[in-house]
Amino acid sequence: MTDPRHGLDRKAALGGLALDGGGRLDAVEVAYETYGTLNPQASNAILVCHALTGDQHLASAHPRTGKPGWWVRMVGPGKPIDTDRWFVICSNVIGSCLGSSGPASIDPATGRPYGMNFPVITIRDMVRAQAMLLDHLGIETLTAVVGGSMGGMQALSWAATFPDRLRACVVLASAARHSAQNIAFHEVGRQAIMADPNWANGAYYDGTPPTAGLAVARMAAHITYLSEAGLTAKFGRSLQNRTAKTFGFDADFQVESYLRHQGLSFTDRFDANSYLYITRALDYFDLAEEHGGHLANAFRASKARFCVVSFDTDWLYPTPESRSIVHALNAAGAPASFVELSSPFGHDAFLLENPALDRVIAGFLGAAA
């Protein structure tokens, strides 16, 4: 008989969770999906952690947009994360808006959406909720935790917080802390949302959401996911559906039209308050700070093997950030592999077609059995 806990569009009620900021969620819900089959020993599970605006729809169609899963090129039968071999789990982080507990969830104390009464969360809080989900699924130890960008931060936090629960850790296009530049870009996005008159201090769920502010936040962030070379190659200074400049403020250039489309389409699937909470969790992330100011201390108890991958055109989390992680792993005596891959796509490279990345992940996970 198929375990009803496994499959697509699942939700688990997991009880209470104390948070790093001193708050508490008395009733945590986590939305998740699983792919493949858990073996009788529950020893073939891989947790894939999503990035800031990602979700649990890893390799299945998104229910709101109808688009394929965000990593369907990587996860599936015969793919680098092979669901004929591995039982793959992906959960929506707490604070988000695709079914896990977040600002749009109902506060049991009021019967209304939390809004800005939702407690501030951290990356480590997200990881603790994922650990509760694994308990719910009857999985003690993971073959690997895999993540890119914010997902990579979760993977690092897994190794530091639950060192006995994973045998391997894959960190793609990520960092062990948010830089001042990262925080600055996020603050621009948050201020765009909060300046939208429809934001209403987060209490907009019965009215009109702050789509204009959220769209601008997405536009600003999306620029950081790309590279100058990629933008130039794709758009250059080409005009959008016209032969001459209008000398006005319409989207004269293709790149302007592209960013506007990215911003508006994002508002159809994401909650503005969730954007505030998750970007704040990212900004607070500093793994060394959590371990006495020394990053190596975060990994001293870990028995996992690590694979760290950066991309040469990623200026959001550039290669030196990955090298600092590897240096800390070496100092802690943890086995670590590192590679910088070439791609024109900037930070988003880990999501896009890259045969070299496929080989790295398939080979590393193959050795993790």
C-alpha cells in the first residue's frame, strides 16, 4: 500500500516550534512533495532545499502558473538526482506562501491571517521545521541535503545544526552569510513593498495586495540573479517592438520590458509579506556568528562529505564566498570538493542547463550511496 505521506501536494501538521528570535509557532504546517520510493530502511532520502522565491514544486507542475517544476531538469528518473534510486523530498520553507506556515496563514489566536504578527524567522528555523518533517516521514538520516542560493544556506545550516542526520551536503551558488551588498538590495525591495499604499502595514489580505511594490522588489532582485554579459547578449540596447525611442517613460528597451514582465508575473504567485520575512531571514544568516565567530566551528561535529559549487559570473554570491566555506571545511577536517563552473547566466546558473553541473552532482551523489 502506498504511504499516504508520500507524493505530491502533501501537507504535514507538525506541532510547535521555538524560534531563534524568541518567538514561537504553536502549530507549524509544512507543505511538501516527494518523488521516488523510500526504501524499507529509509536510507535513500535526499532533501532538496529551494531558493528565496522557490517552493516545494521541485519536479512537478506549479499549481498556479502551470509551469514545470523549478528543477525538473535535475530531478527525475535517470537524471542527476535520480528518482529511480533516491527518495527526494522538497518542502516549502516556513515564512513562505505555498502552504507552509507564513504571514498569510491563519493565526489561531485571532482567526485572521497573521500578517506582520507572524514572528521573524531565520534560516535555522526553516531547517528545524524541515527536521520535524523528516521525523513525520520516519527518516532519521539523509543521504544528502542539496540546495542552491538560499537552499545552499539551508544545506550548510543542516550540516551545522543536525550533523548526525546527513551523509553528504551539496551547496550551489551560495554563501555562509549575507554581505552588506546583499542586505542593501533586499532593503530596497522591502521598502518598495512597504511604500505601496496597498501594503497597509501587512493587513491587506481582505483587500488589494501591494502588487506594485512587490513587482518592483522582484525587478530589483532579479537583476542580481543575472550577469552583465548575459543581459548584454540577450538584450543589449535593443528596442522593444519599435524602431525608434519614444522619448517618454514607456518600456523602450527590451530589458525594461523583460524586467516589468518578471515583476508582474511574480505577483501572481507570491505574497508580499512572505517576501519581507524571507529576505529578512536571509539577511540575518551568518553561520560563523552562530558558532562563536568562527565558521570552521560550524562543521567540526559534521561527518558529512561536502560538495561546493560556484559560478564565474555570479556576483550575488561570488566564488570567494564559496572558497571561504571550503577553507572553513578544510580547517574543520571535513572532506570537501570544490569547483567553479563557467556560465554566462550569473547567479541563476544553478537552475539552468549546465552539463558540467549535472556531472558534478550525479558523480557526487553516486559516491554518497
